[in-house]
Amino acid sequence: MGESPIRRLFEIAADPSIISFAGGHPAEELFDVAGLSAAYSHVFATAGPRAMQYGSTDGEPEMREAAAARLHEANVPTAAHDMMITSGSQQGLGLIAQAVFNPGDVVLVESPTYMSALQAFAVQGVEFKALDRDEAGIVPEALAAAIQMWNPKAVYLIPTFQNPTGISMPASRRQQIADVLAGSDVWLIEDDPYSELRFTDDIQTPISADPRLDDRSLLLGSLSKVLSPGVRIGWIRCPDAELRERIGVTKQATALQTSTIDQLAAAHYLSTHDMEEVLTPVRAEYKARMLTLVEELSAVLPEGSVMNQPAGGMFVWARLPEGYDTQELVFAAAQAGVLYVPGPPFYVADPDPRTLRFSFVSNDVETTREGVRRLATVLKDARPLAEIA
């Protein structure tokens, strides 16, 4: 397990002169500071002593109810007792790793995939196997073959606005994946932090909604991308009571509980706000920023580059022509005052040195244009390694 290169890039991005497309940081100016401040004030006024006290490891009842309600709205039947509240979904990944994996277990993953999940799982000494994928996500036949070949403990997927590629599995592909997993004893670890940041009216139902998977599915969610990452509220949906208890014991040993005041404030906020109304302007602004980034990049990326246009989420994924190395170019980009994340660290096998990820949510439209102008000064002087040789 190595240090995340994104965390190292954050240190550079702290320089106010740098325009960063690196981290998936929500736009600060879109936070509902007044609404959250009122929620905290209400909790201190009505339940101050309780809010300042130790709480339940599994989560406060109000927050478990609120999280279950969020999943109901996403077409995932969920009871409050199925929920484990966590300090962000990253803690959830770590707890799952400790409760589910033993050294040597095989975990099937998309490649590329979220690198901090790989870090969380790697702590337990697992072995990763990459799954074949296409423009719709992992290939069902490849999943079935990998299960047969490797006898994995789990498969880790981000079906909606995947990090880093932005790909979203269509409903038909999700059904095919569920069919494969329903005929196996493989755990599905489904990460869903981005689905509410959609740019269309199409609500993507998680694979975990399939009742056949209730005894082998773990669905992670978070308020970090839609409310505030600083509040640190996430959850694990785990209908299997035995594993949920094991995760709870793991949490007791590592963190005791998730912040009581944060849970109560978040639950109150959710109970007093229509999140569709809250998120409508956020989605519109993020869509405008995404379209600007795609338009500007299409004019400066080298001829032969390919790039996605996501229908939601936070990220645009691009691939430069053969011979380019984005890990080499990132240093020149930083000197020019702009950052992106090179693609290779997201892979568990056969990393593609030509790939790179841009986050479009942190910068407004004009800052995005200026950032791409800075990147253009780097790209115009860059040449494929074959030409340099």
C-alpha cells in the first residue's frame, strides 16, 4: 500500500495561485452554510447535552432513519436497522475491509477504479484482479469467468458516475451483473457517492436493490458530495445481520462511534429540506462547469485524444495519443499553475500512462477556462516519447 498521489497533489493545490482539477472537492460557494448552521443551532438548543455525549456505534436512530429514507428514494428498500452510520464512506470502506477480508482473499475490481478503496482493501493483504470493461462498465461474462477462475471473496464496483472514468452502467447491465452475482456467494461492495449529482432526470437504481443480493451486498453512501464533506457522515447498508454486527464490533475497536452532533444536525437538515430542491441549482452549475471543461479541453488536447462527457458525478476522464506520459506532464502542468491527476495510479493492472482525470466541480466556468489555457501551454510543447527518442 502506497501513499495516494492525490493527497500529495492536494499539498501543491493549497497554493492559491494553482488552479486544481485534481481533487473531487465540492464547490464551497454552493454549500448551504446558513441551512447547516441552523440545523446545528437547532440541535444544540433542543438536545445539546445528548449531542455532546457518546452515542451508539451503529449510529443515532434519527440518522439511520434518514439514511434509509434516502435509499428508499433511490429505489432501494431499506430498514433503519439495516444501516450502519460511518464517518464518511471512506471509513465504511475501511470497516468493510477489516470485517470481510483475510490476507490472500481475492477482490475483483474495475481497472481503473477509486484508488482510496484499493488502499483500504490493501491494508488487509488482499489480491486484486482486474475485470474486463467496456463503455457500459464491467462485462458480465468477464465477471462470471473471473468468479469461476479466482473464487473471489468480493467484487468492488462504482456503477454510477464511476471514479475516475465517469462511466455509468445502464439498467440492463446492472441487471446482468445482479444475475451473475445472485448465482454466486461473492460479496458485492457497491460504492455510490455520486448518484445524486446527476444531470438528467434518470435515477440509476443501485445493483444492491436486487433482493436476491440482500445476503451478500454492501452499499455505501455519503453526504459528502451533496451536503458537506466536513460533516463526515456516510453509511453502509448491510441487510445481513451477522455481518452488520461484525462491522459494528470492528467500528467499536477503531472509532467507537460517529460524531453525535454531526449525525443529529445532518438528520435534522434532511428532515427539514427537500434535497431535490437543494440539489437542483448545484446540478445545474456542475453541468455547466462540466460542459465548459469538455469544450475547452477538446480544443487543446493533442489530436487523437479521447474524452468522456459524463451524465453526472464529478470527473472527466481523458486518454492522450500513444506515447504520451501524463505522470511526466503533471510536473510541467504544476509549474504552469494547473493540476490534474495522472491516470496510472487508478489501475490495478496494466496502467495506461496516457490517461488522466479532471474534476470539474471545484472551479467556476471562468476559472475552468483559465486552467485549460494554462494546460494548453504545457500540451503544445509536449511530444510523444517515441518522437523524443
